[in-house]
Amino acid sequence: MRRFIIRRFVFANVSIVVATLIVFLLSRFGMGDPLLLYANSGYGITAEGEAALRKKLGLDRAIPVQYALWLGRTLKGDMGETILDRKPVSRVVTQRLPTTVHLGAVAFLASFAFGIPLGMLSAVKRGSFWDYAGRFFALLGQAVPSFWLGLVLILLFAVQWKIFPAGLKGDSIWDVKHLVLPSITLAAGGFAFYMRITRTAMLQVLDSEYVRLARAKGVNNNMVIWKHAFKNALIQPLTGMTLGLTFFLTGSVLVETIFAWPGMGQMAITAVNNNDFPLLQGIVFFFTILFVSCTFLCDLLYAYIDPRIRYD
């Protein structure tokens, strides 16, 4: 287990370095001279002032050295300043992070709470009305684009019926009216995924030999479903659960834009439109940490759910 944890830790660090390095290189090679982007060079600045700014920003050094300096400052909590309003990137990102986590967590819990039970019900009631209804909603959830679903929900529930607000965030986390429409939009794809993968895993387990043997021995049907079938079928939904949590946190860019939700997703769009690479690097840094943390947690939960899994 110790060797596995070390390998995963090294992989996590490599992933963070690669993701942030790509954005860093884009800021250096994608926009020409980076000083034009970071310091608005050419607008009344003298040659001496330009040289001083270039030295202050570290642009007079080699690209690997510039990235190493940025990474070292980032690990100390200094990610630089945003280009648009000259605010510390770390403060801007950490202010928006709880809002994105709030929306992603609610959408994740909703999709998990409905997708897993309906997937089990569809598998247990195979060929029944519940099975066909669950498969229909799963297909619908995967086929409907998030942006279309969000716009339809706004049109119906905010414009026509005026039940929920069309966007923005409430004054507190308990203001659920602002949370309903974006959560449904974000959770639709996750619900369909969990329902489908749970149904498939349950069907495979229910058709296995040891489940048939348990039924032949007269074991109670509820015991067969919950103890023998569901626990062994939980590996696949578990994989989707942890990776799905990452999607809900990092894939909320479109939903936050549609509903004007003031989170990191909307901020990422703003950073791209403004060519604010320091802010974009900070967002990528935090999103990558979330991703590698969730995948690492998933690997550890495997051994807890299924004792047959061992890490050398």
C-alpha cells in the first residue's frame, strides 16, 4: 500500500505540473511578447521602464526558469495578480471556489441519490415498466445537451411560470430557489450515467453463479440484492462517483455561464475572454488538484469495498 500511495502521489504532482505548464506555455508563445499582455507595453512606457518590468516579471530568463519561479511562488501561496483588475489570483480563486463546490456538491448528491437507486430498481425489475422508464430517462439525460436543458428550464420555470429565479446566487447557502435550476441542469448527465452504469453492473452480478446459488439455497431476496449483489456491483458506480464528483466541480463552466452563477467556471470563461493567463493558471491549478484528489480517493475506496483488491 505504501508503494502504491507513493506512486499515486508522484503521478498527482506530474499531472499538476503538466496541466499548469501547458497554460504557462500558452501565455508565453500564444500571444507574442508576454510583456505586451502582462504590462501593456508600448503605451507611453520608456525603454528603461520596459526593461525594469521585464526583469521584475522574470521575462528576461529562460522559459523553464520562469515556470520554476512561478511554481515556487505558487506553492508559497503567491500566484501573481490578475491582469484585468490587479488582484491577487489566490484570493480571487479561493473566493469563488466555495460557490462552485456548493453547486457541484448539490448536483452530485442529487444525481447519486436518484441514479443509484433507480439503476438498482431497473436491474431488479428487468423487463418491467420501471426498467423501461428508467432506461428512457437515462437515455434522455445523456442525449440532451446541458445548455439546451438549462435554457428550457429558465424558459419554463423562470419566464413562463415564475417559480424559480433565472440565475445568480442567493444571499446564503440556504437560499435554495437560486440553486434548483442550475443543480438540475448539472445533475442531469450524472443521473443518467449513474443509473445506466448501476443497472449494467447489477445485471452482471445478478446473473453470476454465486447469486444463483444463493437463491437456490433459499436466501431471502432482499439479502441477495443488498448483501451479495449490490456490494459486488458497487465497484463500477464507485469509479463513476469519484470521477463524477470531479466533473461536477470542474465541468460546471457551461452551467455557471448560463445561470450567471458566480463560481470558478464562470470566472474561467472570463479569464479566457480577457487573456488573463495568471488567473487561468490558478484555476487550472485548483481544478487539477481536485481531479487528482478524487481519483486517488477512488483507488483507496476500491480496497475497502472489495477485499479482493490489494495494492502491492
